[in-house]
Amino acid sequence: MIDYAELLNAEQCEAATAKDGPLLVLAAAGTGKTRTLVYRVAYLMERGVDPENILLLTFTNRAANEMIERARAIAGGNVGALWSGTFHHICNRFLRRFCHKLGYKPWFRILDQDDSRTLIDSCIKECVKDVKEFPKKDVVGGWISEAANSEAEIEEVVEAAAALPVDLRGEAVEVVKLYIQRKREMEVMDFDDLLVNGLRLLTECADVRALYQQQFQHVLVDEYQDTNRLQAKIVDILAAGYKNVMAVGDDFQCIYSWRGADFKNIMNFPNRWPGCAIVKLEQNYRSVPEILSVANESIKGNPDQFQKTLRPTRASKNKPQVFFLRDGNEQAGGVLSMIHRYQDDGYKLRDMVVLYRAHFHSIELQLTLGRNGIPYSITSGISVFEQAHIKDVLALLQLIVNQRDFIAFTRLLCLLSGVGTKTSERLWEKLGHSFQLGDPVQRATLMKNLRPAALRQWAPIDAFLTQIYDQGLAEQGRAAIEGFCDAFYTEYLNLTYENADKRGEDIEELTVQIASAPKLEDFLQEVALLTNVDHQFDKNARSSEDKIHLSTIHQAKGLEWPVVFVIWVVEGMFPSARAIGDCEDDREERRLFYVAVTRAQNELVLMSPRMRRLYDGGVMPCDVSRFIKEIRPELMRTRHGMPYY
DNA sequence: GTTGGGAGAATTTTT
DNA sequence: TTCTCCCAAC
């Protein structure tokens, strides 16, 4: 029997042991939100709820895994049987089982952003007369995603698009319709389709809806402030049966509205769920009072919020520091000397993090750290699984698993010199729109139609395919990758990339992961949904090396470190000029600043250079960020120039 | 049809 | 600086 009142504070305990019915937990930063959720799960299980009847929706897969592990430690048993993961992940799970009701095949593939943009590009080329004058694939992709996530018709979004001249609207709609058609033909879904179709399944198929409403006696949602319209609907439907829905979030930390997240979801939650109990968690266990003062003060100016004030529990320590520096290089030097100083104070590198608004803000710092032998890890912009060399290898596996995967086929064949998209299309026709790698007849057809140069490269691949299919090893993945690398890909890497060794290592790591996955098919289906955040922190947890971490603020969501640096706190970069645009709405940027500040436990260092060097060698002066100016000077220690060391 | 060179543009945040 | 796109040569 767990003594909740002993282990949790009064607020947390109230939330964790709340009686059935809708519940909104407003959990400010660092108030033990995860802890509360974990104990809620334990409490439900103690009360006899079967884990299979609990659904836990989280923002990253990593968060889900962490909660499961912690719950297992407390409640034991078969916690692993509970349903958990991101909305995309859970929808994927629904769809794998029931998508035939929407006319899909259960082996549909998930396109990652790169695949999806490539497909959009080919649609543009197909329907647009003057490609030069037409918006690029990323812009078009933005419309498509916006339409999906806000449940708008594509015509509306196109009409509202500022970047699009009126006379191109017709073509724009055509492009989007073709994209939708192509996805259907190829049996693929993009990220948004997972949510859209997941919701359709629940609204259009009464039996599926009833099944899951029956199953999920309790629905728990973490980071509810960052749900979008579709996600909120999904929650509402799933929880409609038992009405046991627990939404946990903090409107101060809504930082994904550009992706369709609408913090009105959390503001209106009590209206949508009458009789909803509300618990506020305001006792902060993470940060020293000096950091909380800065956090509270910085967020105060934003209107339309549930008023919450972080109450410190920790003893007083140092005030946050602000450094005004000359430029990015001096800033990097400043971070470096502060790192040394904190090491002298007994902090490890892994206790520290450097946060910034956008990935490219970290370039100088990476160089400086590298030159000075400070090991660092970084969650970069592209996911590990989105890098070209990984996708090349995965294409082979995808084709093994699904012989109709034209995207994978093209990717694979275009690796051969002398083969481009046209040739691959021609071959695909010749092969009858499918390519079974294990079929000697089809492979012979392929080889007959390859040019001599390409054929020379393909021959060793053919030989190794014969071998692994003879030995029945193809479906295992590991043998396939290793054979492919030996026969062709390692050499290709060496000829194509300077850092071929590093890429080779990535592939080896991938091989290990695939070998440890229960089923190749499942791994391939999930791989598009694994984020670099999931991957990065898994990897760090496994590694014993001591490294400082570099991250965007978005990716630092939900995490904490003893020492936090925030760099480039200057107007135009943070707040980002692009994010604010013309409408001068800086509320979300301010929330982002709040998130950055509240990651810190003991020490917070803000850095604000006076100028920025541009790529062409020019310089651009920078104003101090409004976020620094908004904080009363007496709350911080300020210094002009480099820190002493 | 493919490839590689050269010119040009441009730097948010991510499932 | 780095990536992307376009065009000209194979």
C-alpha cells in the first residue's frame, strides 16, 4: 500500500488520488508534474484498474518511456501493458488494426517530412506551368499541414496564403489534390494523416469508437497545452465513455502553436467537461528562488492565462547572471570560461546545458567547444533517422518488406550512377509496379534494363541478395544491411561523403537496433515516428561519457539541468523576428523564454552579444532582447564583457 | 537522362 | 558558410 500523502505534497496528492471524473491539473514548471502522473498511474493500478485500460498520451515517446519506468518501480506489475506514447504513435496503433475500414492496407508506410516534401515537389512539377513563379515545396507543405491540423478546407488555406498570387490559387489547389491522390495510390500516410485518419476512424466507425471507449477507462494526457484541435477531439472521444480524463498542462508553456497547438484547448477544458475538478500545482521543487523570481516576472505580462505563481521550496542561492558581450565568438568564449568555473565548483559537464532559439545559433559555440576539447552532445535539427545514409539503408529494408514501395525503390536505384528518377520510373513500369527482391526473375528483368555502368554496381548486390534469400535471412534485417554494405554501400559512402566513417558507424548502430527489435516490420513502421529527442536522450542515458548538452529550447521541454546557459538573447534572434512577423504578437516567444528559464535548477546564465557576424563577413548590430529588459535589474547580476576566470 | 559545376539565396521551432 | 536550384555538358 503506497502512502500518497507521505510521498506527495497536498496538491500532488489531490491530483494523484482524485476520484473518477474529468480532472484538469494546472502544473506550473518544475512542480512535479511527471511525479504526479506516475503516482496517478500507480494509484489507478492499486485500485484494480488493469493497465490495458489506461491510456497515457505524452508529447514524446521518451516521456512515455520514462513514466512507465518510474511507474514500474513504484507499482511494479505489468505497467508495460498500458497504452502510452505520442498522439501520432497511438493513432498509428489504431490504424494498423483498423485502417482497412478507411480503405487503407495495414502495411501502409509513414512518410517522414523529407519523403512528403519530395512527393509534393513532384506534384508541383506535374501540375504547375511556371514552376519558377510558384511557391516552393516547403511552403506548400505548410499549407497542407495547416489545413489538416486546423480541419480547414485546402481552398480556404490557399486563399489566406499571403505568399500566393490570386491567379495561382487554382494551380495550388490542384497540386494539393494531386498530392492527396498520390499518397492514396502509394498506400502511404504523412504525419498529419495519422491524426486525421485516427480521428476519422473514431468518428466514422461506430464499432471502433465503441471498442476504444470501452477499453480506455482512464485517459491521461500530458502537456495538454500543446495539443491541437484534432488531438483535443481525439481525447474527447476516447474519454467520452467513462469520462475519466485527466489533462495535465501549463498554459504558460504552450510553445507549439505554429504547429497548430491551441492553448484554448486547456483554457476551455473545464467548459467542455462539466463538473471538471481543477488542481493547481504551484510548489516548485526544481529551481532556486532567484530563478523563479525571474521566471514569474518574465511571464507576468502575457494576457489570457490561468494565473499561477511559482512558489519556491528550495533555499536561496545565486541570482541569475546576464553577460553583455561583443559578438558570437566572445559569447562562445564566455560560455567556455563559465563551464570551467562551474567545473571548479564541482559540476559535471552533464549537469550543464546550452539553450538557444534556433539550431544555427549554436555554430560558433560548437566550434569553440570542439577546439577546446569540451565534449558535447547535441540534438540536431534532422533526426538521426532522416539522414541520407540511414534512409538509403532503410529503403532496402522497406522494399524487402513491401515490394510495392515505389519511394524506396527509387531511392535505392538512384544510388547507382547513371540512374535517375526517369530511369527508375521506366524500370518500375517494366517490373509491373512492384519489385520482389527475392525473385530471381524480376532481378533478371531489372538487370537486363540497366545500363552497363549501373549494372556493374548492381551485380554484387544481386549476388548478395541471392545469398541471403537462399539462407532465409532477408527478413532479419541485420544480414540484409551487412550484406548490402559489403556488396555496395560502404564503397558508395567512401566515394560520396567526406565523413564516410561516421556514417558507417551510424549504420552499424542502426543494425544493432534493428537486430534487437522484435520484428523488422514493426521497427520500420515506427521508425518515422522516433524523434531525435527520443533517440538522443536514450543514447545519452546509455553512454557513460560526461558531455555538456546543446539544444533548442523546444527540444528541452520537460527537462531540467543544474546549470543552464541561454545564448543569443537579443532582439531578432530571441524573440525571433520571423516568429513575431508583422503582427507584433510576442506572447509565444515570451512563453518560450519562460520555458528556457525554468529549465534551470541552480544556475542560470543569459548571454546577449551586441553584434552578429553574417555569412558574407558583414556585421549586424543587435539590441538587447526585450526579455532581458523586462526583468528588474535587481533580480540579476549583470556584467559587460567576458566573465573572469 | 544524368551529373556536376556554378551562381544564388538564406538561415525557427517538429510529430 | 552551406545548402539549393538551374543549366550546360556528357
